[in-house]
Amino acid sequence: MLRILVLLLICLEAGEAQSWVQKVPGAGLGNSLRVNPLNSNVLYGSNASRYIYISRDRGYTWQQYGNPVPPIGASPNAIKFIAVNPNDTLQLLAAVESSGGEVDRIMKSTNGGVSWTLTWGGSFYYYGKPAEFIPEHPDTVYTMGNDTLWRSTDFGSTWDTVTVRRGADFNAWCDAELRPDSANIMFLGDAGTGIWKTTDHGVTWRHVYTAIASGEVPAIAIDPFNYQIMYATRFSGGGGIIKSTDGGESWAAITTPI
């Protein structure tokens, strides 16, 4: 279960201790926590509901932001991903997971969440982070529905098909990570095959890491100070963390503290 949490640093005479305090109750999947790209004091998050919450004090207090995304049908709707446009922070994207056979979707707001417009509909991989966006490439957003990879170059207003996998290679996006210095380079962690790399905006892909025993790769991260260094997590297939020091071309397991 995911909850919006804040790390409080408690200074003690003997040193510093760390503890976690729950601020907004709830549960969810994906990655529904986002930092305002122009002001790191401002955070956005969702608690597996149709609501977005905002904190203007680095997570100490939270309030509902705008209006909830409109529901589809009577089934629960959960926001799994939030993006904030650095060119206009009143523009937001919310990727919404539906249940009960309803369509998953990406909604866009241009007025700080007061109103929402449907821009994409499909089917996300339930356990994955449904979209990829980083402020360094403010117009570019990726998502994957069923076996099709989609890209937007206008911050989610319109979407174009990039490639159709049809079960070949990877077919279930768990996480994707764009290179901050190159919008054409992206890595994708799959739900059974490992890690894939593209250098042409997702048109073609190379298999750069093979998962052990069909293990899932749920998360990928690029070192913000050295883009040649990357980390990824493994779920089953040996578990633990793997690391790359050559821009994602090769990967090796590293020892993690217990």
C-alpha cells in the first residue's frame, strides 16, 4: 500500500534519527507523487482516488487541489501518475486506473485541476507506472496501452502511435525512464523480460538486460549527476538492485543493506 508520506528529520543530541509520518491516508499503485518543477517546496500527490492533493510546505500539510477527475462508470478510479508542465504549472496530467472493465485514461487540466479533459484512453498494465514524463523535456509524454506505445509532443493534448509490440519482445510496461539530456533515449522495465533501450523515441528497441527467471523490473532510475549511472529494482528473478555504469548497456547486481 502506498501512502503520501513525509520524511521528518528529528535532531537528537546523539545524532539524527529518521521517522515517517502519514499525512494523507490511502493506498495505490504507480507513481502519484510529483514535485513542482519551478518550486521544490510544492508537491502534488494522490491516494489511489480521483483526488489530487497539494502541499506547499514540502509535505508537512496537504489540501485537496482543484476538483477530482470525472469518474467513468460506477467502478473505483485511482490516479496512478501526475505530471506538471514546467512551462505552465496550471497544466496537469493525471493517468487514471479504472476497474470493472472500464477504460483507463489520461486526463488533462489547463486550469489547476478545476476542470479535466480526456485526451487518451486504453488499458494500462495494472502494476506499472502508466506514463513517463520529466521536466527536462516539457512537451514529451509516453504511455503504453495493451501492446501499443504512444507518444505526445504537446504535453498530453494529442497522442500518436509510436510502435505496436504485439507480444514480441516486451509487452507489459512496468516503468520507463527518459534520459534528461536526450528525449530520444528511453529505458523500459518489463514485467517478465528485463530492460529495453531505445535511442529513436521508441520506434526500435534493444534488449540490454535479461531478467532472471522471468522476473519483473518495477523501477528504473538515472543518476541526476551522471547519466551513465543507472539503477533498477528486481521483483522475483533474484530480487534486489542492479546497476549500470555505461548508460544502460550492461547491468550487474549490487549488494544492498539489510
